[in-house]
Amino acid sequence: MKILSGDFNAKVGREHIFKPTTGNESLHEISNDNGVRGVNFATSKNLTVKSTMFPHRNIRKFTWTSPDGKIHNQIDHILIDRRRHSSVLDVRSFRAADCDTDHYLVVENVRESLAVSKQTTHRVHMERFNVKKVNEVEGKEQYRVEISNRFAALEHLDTEVDVNKAWETIRENIKMSAKESLGYYKPKKHKPWFDEGCTKLLDQRKQAKLQCLQDPSELSGDNLNNIRRETSRHFRNKKREYLKDKIDELAMNSKNKNITDLHRGINDFKRGYQPSSNLVKDENGDLLADSHNILNRWRNYFSQLLNVHRVSDVRHTEIHTAGLLIPDPTPFEVESAIAKLKQYKSPGCDQIPAELIQAGSKILYVQRTTSNYFYLA
């Protein structure tokens, strides 16, 4: 389904020659130059102008109002593929939607029957612990006390117990300790500077706009303009304060040699908000949205990436296997392995980041027996 929508700056009229493409419910009688060009474009691409095909009152048709509030035009349109034009149920503008602009919101109702294959995949929601508290003295000490109390019950753990059951016990104790002392990570907002004061000003501006629509007098217009200016000024000041605090935070991280947080803050400024997307590109650079095509693309990519040896090379390659008897790791080896864990990495299926193991390392490998070293490893 191809849908083209936006500000065309085109008045589409009700000329008889344009009716197959535009219908007979436009706000304007005669098309302007941009309107004729828009209709010709729609005809050449086998599209229809659905925004001028539904009967509504005039206040539901116009999409733009002049600054003096006396001129109303329908210049925002929605075009759709002629084959799917029956999927559009209604198109109208909503004046009450407040975006502080001279254009009104145009809403399209679309209904489409799609054939979707039933999939039994289940998405696993993983909650992340707030590992930033581990870097703080108070949070780290609280976590150590919590994990020490929980592991005190494992002092007399049977050394002959199954290794998987022992690891499940240790894993659950680590997760419960982190939950009680650190809590979960709260995702940051897109606009952290947007607080309750901004919300109240937005509500006031919305009420003033509704009042101006219901009573378009000079007094209500002046009131709306005053609230608009106050809201814009407040937003600018809040954003400037937020940017100043972020710059001071970056300077403090640079001074304290906190390189990780410094680079994270710089990347937030450079990249800004980036919505998550599952789309990938094929060999030609075109986007793929279908799950089957995406899966094939990843399969081909990894097959080309990993199959770097020829078949003849693989056949003559000698494979060295480890010995059958491997001694248990010593306490020093476990301690060294924990110290070498990389931080700021996503946890695996056990949902335990490396920071939690390193923060409780003294409890995890000092108070345990040799068998428990093996369980932890």
C-alpha cells in the first residue's frame, strides 16, 4: 500500500474533469496551479486524492488558517494507490489537536485485511539492573551487605550437589540481592527537561486554543498569543538549563577521567534520539521490512562472513582437542577471571551483568569452598 501525505500547498478544486481522481467534496471550487500539478502527478502514478472524497462540514475540511484567522484553505492532502483506495474509510482534519502551528492535524482511517502467518514466537522481556549504583560507595556497600546475608545460608552447601542446581541457587541469590539493593534501570526520557511545569503550560495553551476556536474574538486571540509566547519562552529556558547541566557533567567526567560516561554523553549529543528499527538493507541498499526476507538476508550475510575457508582447506585442517582430564580452577584463577570481566556489556540469558559479579567478588570467591568456585565459573 503506497500512501503519500503532507503539505502540498495545493488547492484541489471540484472540476468535472478531475472527479475520477479527486471526488466532489473539496473545500475549493477551482484548483490553483499546485492543485493541477498535484492531480496530474496522482494520475500519472495511478493514485487518488482521498482527502477530497468524503463529505464533511467545511470546518472539518480546511487544513490551514492564515495568521489573521480569516482565510481557510485545504492544502494538506492524502494520496493512496488506486488499487487500495477502498481501504480508506475517512479523512478529516482535527482543529483541537495542539501542535502550535498554523496547520491542522489531518487524520486518515484505514482498514486493511492482511494475510499473516501464525507464529508461536514469544518475546522475552528482560529487566536491567541499575548497575550505576554499584559505582557509588553507598550503593556498592548496600549490595555487598545484601549479597553477604543471602550467601551466608550457602556456607554449608553440599559439595556433591549437581552443578546446574548449585549455579541456579547462586544466580537467584545474586539477582535477588541486586533487586533489593540496586533496583531496576529506568529508561531515560526523550526530553528529560520536560517536567510538570511544561505539562501545565501545554494544558493552558490547549485550553486557550479551544476557547479561541469556540469564540474567535480578538480577546481570545490575544490570550492565545500571550500563552504561546510564555510557553515557548519557558521551553527554551528549560532546555538551556538542561544543556548547561549536561555540559557541566561532561566537563566533570572529563576531569575525573570517567571515559565511559564521557563518551556516552557525547554520543547522545551527536546522535540525538534514534528510534529502534528492525529493518535491514539488502545487497543493493534497499530496505527490507518482511521478516522472511530479513531472515534470508542475515543468513546470506553470515554465510559469506563465516565461510572464509575453502572446502579443501577445511579438510586438511588439524583439530586439536583438549585433554579428557581437566583440573578444577583454583581460587586464584577464579579471582583473575572475575577481575578480567568486561564492564558495560549486555548480560546473557542469566541476566547478570559483569558489574554485579565484580562488586560482590569478595563474597563470591573468598567465603566459598573449592567446589563453589567451580559452580561460579
